[in-house]
Amino acid sequence: PRLHALTLNLWHNAVGATGARALAALKDSPSLRTLTLNLGDNAVGDGGAQALAALREAPALHTLVLNLWYNAVGDSGTQALAALNEAPSLQTLALDLGCNAVSGEY
């Protein structure tokens, strides 16, 4: 059986940039259509956010919910995540970047 939907709640688990890079490997799941990642309060930082932006390459991903609340994500991580908008199959994107270090100046 192929995985079509995955929800992971990893809130406050010290995932860090290394864990985010590992989760970004989900982009290689050929039939994954819906992905919900709650990574709030995990010190993902810009490096982890940049890695998660690779999810735009997931071939079948239609819905992505990504909670990066309180992760020290700054401008470079935010700019990388903005590229998720370019994902060819993505129809729904929910991105929570509350309580991060985004300046709002691009």
C-alpha cells in the first residue's frame, strides 16, 4: 500500500534543522497527497525551513499544512518557503510562521 496522507504532530520535540531535513525527504513519496506537519517550537531555523521548502518537489502533493510556529525562522527561511507556492500539484497550502524572526522587509 502506498501512503496517501500523513499527519505528524511533533510539537516541542527538539526536531531542529537536522530533523526538518529528514522530514523533507517525504518529497520522494510518490503517492503522498496530503501532508500535515506540526513542528511548532522545534528550533527548525532557516536551515530547516529551507530544507522543508523542497516539499514543493513532491510529485502528488495536493495539500500541505505546515506549522512552524516559534522556530527562529528568519527572512531566508521564509523566502525559501515562499517557493512552495510554485509546486506544480499543490492546491492547498497552510503555513503558520507565528512567533518567528521574519522582518517583513524583502
